Amino acid sequence: MDVRSSLMFSELMEARAKKSPSERALVFLENGEDETAVLSYSDLHERAKVIARHLKDRGLDGERIMLLFPSGADYVAALLGCIYSGAIAVPAYPPRNNYHARRIAVIARDSGAHAALALSHHCADISNRLKMLEENWDGDVIPLI
């Protein structure tokens, strides 16, 4: 996606957030039935803007960014934040053990990811797991804000 396309997408989301701020943009259903997260267009757009600004402030706009999230609203907000900033999202589930951490390190290396976004309570564990591996990935694990 080129920079102009990402600007157009963010402009479309902004227009929708202004036109229908409280309308549901995202409903996450745990197990396909139970609502566990609901975000309005306004909420989703604001979260994506904050994430995009955070990436730009770190000089990561246009770079490849790992998204280490389980399915849910945080993943969608992080994905949109990447799109808004012009970053290239590299999605993967967060590692639960050293085998998964090795897989994440290989994906990060092969994709050329410069950093990873994760839930704040997962960052230390993910960083520690990745640092213990032979696959040397020197990117930062950044908490989702």
C-alpha cells in the first residue's frame, strides 16, 4: 500500500467517524457468540491515530512492524494504526512458549520487521523470550498505548 492509499483510507475512516461517531465499527465475538469488545467508529479511529502517531514518533512510519496480538479489538486498532502511519503490518500471535518465540523471531527476521507492537502486559515476556534465542532479532517490543 502506498502512502497516498493509506492517507485516503485514514481520511475515509475520519469522515465515517465524524458522520457516525457512535455507530458500531467493530464488535468482537468471543467464541463467535459473546460480545467481548465493541468499538464505535470514533473510538476505533482515535485509537488508530494514537498508534500511528506513536509509530511516527519512533521513526517507524513506512517500516515493517510485527503485530503480536490475539484476535480482538487491540489487533484491529494496531493494524489500522500501521495503515494510518504507512507502516507495513506483519501479524502473528504472541508467543506462548520458546518454540513460538523462535517462530516469531524467524518471522521478524525474514520480514525485516524493525519493531513489534504487543499488549503492555506481554511486552516483557516477549522481549525476554526473543533475547534468549539464537535467532538474533534486535527490534524493540513496544507496548500498545
